[in-house]
Amino acid sequence: MLNLINATKLFNPGTPDEKIALINANLNIKPGDFITVIGSNGAGKSTLMNLISGVLKPDIGQVVVEGTEIQSMPEHKRSRWIGRVFQDPMAGTAPTMTIEENLTMAYKRGKPRGLAWGATAAKRKLFREQLSRIGIGLEDRMSAKVGLLSGGERQALSLLMATFTRPQILLLDEHTAALDPARAELITRLTQEIVREMNLTTLMVTHNMEQAIRLGNRLIMMDQGRIILDIPEERKSSLTVSQLLGEFERISGHQLSDDRIVLG
């Protein structure tokens, strides 16, 4: 499905400010995998997501989807395979456009140019059906400007838009971190339902260690630009937060120090 082969990314190479963001990352993701990704600030998590989505290109290495190398392909062309939800609820939607207009954009993603922009009656019916699955009443507010929605409502809409065309790969970049606990739990539940129902291959970055253990079938931990742990389902199902911390300290040689890390 998705393979990273020796993927390496440097920022400011050849200068005194050179920083290794990702080094020799190898990752084999199978269809249907739901992988949680955890690590301290600067571990390389966002760089990993950006290399997959096309925001960044690796300096060395390959990104391969279904046997096709895509590391040189621009982000907009990868959107037919890849959906992404960001930490910032403002990032995944157009605030000055209505819910219906945002969903129309998502509907057109990856389709040939020239399709009619306006939403037909059939599209509106589809949009209402999909919005009603969220369970927060957005299906009755399709003419509302997205900028007027709460952060949780916008993130729910972003998740729906990212999965509207059933992407082969879903990237979740700390998509519950900016929400209050109640809304974060709503988005987490919705994420589990959508991923399960669509059987989406998913990578989810999180700072919540309990969440990283509880969700998905694999867990990878990153440190200083490297993937240092890749825990399969059979081990993950019985893993505890204290055991995960111990594994990190044993492999990395230092304690996990990041104020944003939530233990549970």
C-alpha cells in the first residue's frame, strides 16, 4: 500500500542551522492498517506526514503508493489517494464558504476539471446524509458559513471532507489536540467509526500516549528524526503507558521530555 524507503529530510542543509528532520525512515504500511504515531516535539512526526502528503519532498529516499513512486509528485495530485486532517480546525476548510460549498470542493477532489460547481439536488441529498452521520446537526445548517462553526464542528466537517472520496490513505495530524475534552472524544469516536466503516489505511499523530495505545492496530514511536519503535497489534493490545515509556527510554537512552505529551 504505502512504503517509505530510506526517507531523509534535512532543513537548512550545509549551514550552521542544519537540522535533521527525518533520517533513513523505513515504513511499510499495509492496506487497512491504522497506525498511531507518537514522539516528543521535534521527533519528526509532522515531517513524516508532510513527506507522505507532498508538502515536502525527501532529500533522499522514496515514497511509494501501490508500487508508484510519488516523492516528486505535487501535493494536489496526491489528493486523489490521500486525505488529511490537521491539528488546527481552521486549516482544513474554507471559512468564508458555506458548509455546502466546502463539501462540493471535497466532492470534486481528484475528479476531472470542468465538473459543474453547483450542488445538484442529488449532491445535496448525499451531503445531508453524510453530515447526519456526524450527529451534531450540521445537515440542517448547510447554508451556514464555516467560519461561524465551533472548533469541534469544523474539525468534524474537516474529517468528513477528508474522507468524502474514500481516499486510500488518511493522515490525521494531531486532529484532536486543539479541542476541549468533550469535542476531542466526539472526533475520536467519529474517526474510529469512519476508519472502520471505510476500512481506511490511516496514520494518526497524537501526543496522548493512552490514545496511541488504545486506537489502531500498530504504534510507531519517533525520536530525533528516527522511527525507533514499531509495535504490532499482538503486542500493542496488552501494552501499558509505563511499558511504552520504558521501551522509549531503553532504546533512545533518554527520558521522554515534552510538556505536550499526555500520559493518559
